[in-house]
Amino acid sequence: MSGNKRAGLFDLRGVLALLFGVYGFVLTVMGIATTSQEDLDRAGGINVNLWMGVGMLGAALLFALWVRWRPLTVPTEETGERAPEDA
């Protein structure tokens, strides 16, 4: 396994994407399957579980895309390259 692949294992964005995805999936299923009219009445007519689940799935997708588009890179001493600094 190369150094860049191992460094990616410690990228917090991937962990957050996984957590948001799992919780978002659970909330979406709960919002679709188990929401009663009483629950909707208490929440002002809004299916909170469904909408929060969809929002969390969206956040998971954004984190996953961020990891894919901007992977974590660690400069090696062999090449002498420096990581670009964001200004």
C-alpha cells in the first residue's frame, strides 16, 4: 500500500461521510416508515425525521465528493516537494 493511500485512512472527512450516511439512512427510513399523524401534528406538519435524514444524506454526499476531489496528500522527503499552501 502506498503512503498516500495509508494517509487517506486518517482523513476525518471519510469518517464523517460514513457517519452522516448511516444516520441519514436510518432517519430517512424512520421518517418514511414510522411517522404517525400524531408525530406530524407535534412537529407542525413537518416530517422532521425524513427531512433531517435527507439533509444528512446530502451532507454525506458532499463529504464523500470532497474526499474524492481533494484527496489528502502527504509530501515525501524523497521528491522534496512541498504541499501547496492555501492563501
